[in-house]
Amino acid sequence: MFSAPFVSPPTEGKPHVPKWVPPEPTKMEFDWAKLKTLDLSLLNSSDPADVERLVATAKAAMHGEGFMYLENYGISYEQLMRQFDLGQYLHQNISEEDKERLKWNPEAGTFAGFKRRTGWKAEAGKVDGIEQFNFYHDQFQSPDAVPTCIQPFMDEITAFCRYLTDSVNRRLLTVLSKVLELPDDYLWDHIQSKDKPVGQGYFRHALFYPVGEEHRNSSNGLRMNGHTDYGLTTLLFSVPITALQVWGRDEEWHYVKYNPGALVINIGDVLEVVSGGHFKATRHRVFEPPEDQRHEQRLSLVMFQASEGSLRVQPADESPLLQREGYVMEQGVFFEFHKRIKAGLPIPTTKEWRESQVADIPEVTAPRRKIQIVNGKKFTEELYQGVKVLLPL
């Protein structure tokens, strides 16, 4: 079941790529986010009890923090480190000409291309110390759409992304379909976009540079504001620099602990709606690292999986789970979508949903435009395609 191990393309005859040396993990202790761990290899177990345990763990994760670790997903640690080598190589070798030629334009509705360390618009803004290259569908169609330095390695990046989409994410969606007590391929067949190798989503190489005291003070330690991901699933490779924080059920922010080789999975807005609120698009943010890591760069690889853009997502009412337990009406994206559905108001397509959020993204450490107090906690309010979104500060 799409579970054969990943096979890396050969590296012979290509330019030398220096090894990425992972930074030392923090020695500080925190009240870490309590994430469940899914062993994806259990999906192919001949023992039904193993599969039942896997599904039960996923269900508990969805009802808990909404984040989880994914292990034994078919990519070896050595193969993963090669992708980090390539990520480092891109950021160290991209030319100034390519930075300008491939400059992104979020106002057009995607993050495709290169982001300089000067904010989240095409034109330079406040320095934020975050550099990215984002690979969308078009970046895989022509060598000219990617930096010259990375062109010799696109077969490796393509194969890696294809495996993440067609194998890892497909098996993950199988587990989540089982949680909803739907046919195994329900979410893959009905929701997932399949324009290979990234569908209508994208793959990101990101590099967070250390920032000085002035930046930390002006941003209150934030590197990226609290948000949910607007897509289907997000596959983030765990890295030693502690910076990702999750908004817990206790309504507090918690760092996510480093888990070597694991994927950190979170659910996007689309799955929250499809699941009738049973899956939570969990709020998360990037915060300054602990003091013993603030001098280090944070290299990050992320795959953002997307749904078919023409969909106007609705709850999967054919789900026996939803029929038996009903909707989960907690504050969140589904809560707001459901209000529009009940009122007979139009639901945005998932393409409209994601492109409006990309085009309207503010400076990621700047104060949000509208603040609400909910149960004594501060939330920001945004409006996308007529749907209100509340996010914790």
C-alpha cells in the first residue's frame, strides 16, 4: 500500500554538496507540547490490533493538541540528511541575480519563489531574518524556475517531494480516513490534490537567521505570529533548534521537542471542516529559541499539502463518526464555516481560501489589526472570504 521505502536518485557526477551539521539540541527543559507518536509502518501490519492502535493514537492526537510525530514513514535518516544538505546548499549558493529573478510575489496568492529577509511582501519591508525558497508545481516544470545552483539536484528534490505526497501523505490520509470510519482512500480520492509532485501545495526550504536584541524586543520574541495552516496537512521535519510552539488545550504556548528523523504533522483548516470539527487545525507559531540556541541558524524543510482547489469543502456527513457523535462546535474554522453553511451563505473554494490568506499576510511579527478577548485570552481576528478567523496571541 504505497509503503515501499524511498529510493534516492544517484548523486554521482553532481557538484559536491557539503554536509549539513545539525546544531546541538537545547539543554534547557520546558513544559513541552505533549504530542502523540504515530508509527506509520503499523498501517501495513498483518495484525489488525496494530492498525487499531495506530488509528486510536491518531484519533487521540486529533482530539488533543492536533499535532503529532510521525515515525517509520519510509525515508531513512541518511536520506533525510541529504535533503537538509541540499537546503543548506541552496541558501549558501543562490546568486543575487537569482534572488531577484525568482523573487516571490505573495500578493498574487502564492509563496512561489525566493523570499528575502525583508518581510512578507514582494517589496522590501521590515527585516525579519527569514529566508525561503518555495517549490510549487511550476518550479518542477522548468530548470529556469529554480536557482541555478540547485538545478543539478532537482531530480532528488522531485523524487523526495513525490514520495512525501504519493506515499507518506497518502498513508497518513488513510489513517485519518479510518478515524472518520470512512473508506481508506476517502480523503485521498475526494480531497487531496494530485498534480505531482507537490499537488497544489508546495515544498519549502527555510532558513531562520539569528536576530539581535532590538528585533527580539520589538517583536516580543516572535519570529512568526500564531496561525493555523490553511491547507490539508503540513509535514515538517523535526530540527534541533527549538522554536516551534503549539497552542495547547490548556490555552498556553508550548515548545515542540526535537525528535530526530521524525515528521511533525499538523492538520490544516480543510481537514477541520471535512471532519466536522473532530480534527483541529491547531494554532502554532515560531518563537525565539532558548538562550543556548539563539546564536544558531534554524534550517527547516516543510511540505504543505493542499486540497483540490475547486472544492467548496463541507463536513463529510457520510462519516459514521459524525453521524454518531455529531459536530464538534468549538471556536475555530469549522465553527465559522458551519455558521455560513447554516445561513445559506456561499463557501469559498479551497483555492480562494488559501490565496486570500497568502495575499493578505501581514508582517509576521507586527501587531494584528483587530483584537478580541475570549475567556480572558487575547485573540486576533481576521476575515478571509467572509469567514472570521480567531487566533491566539
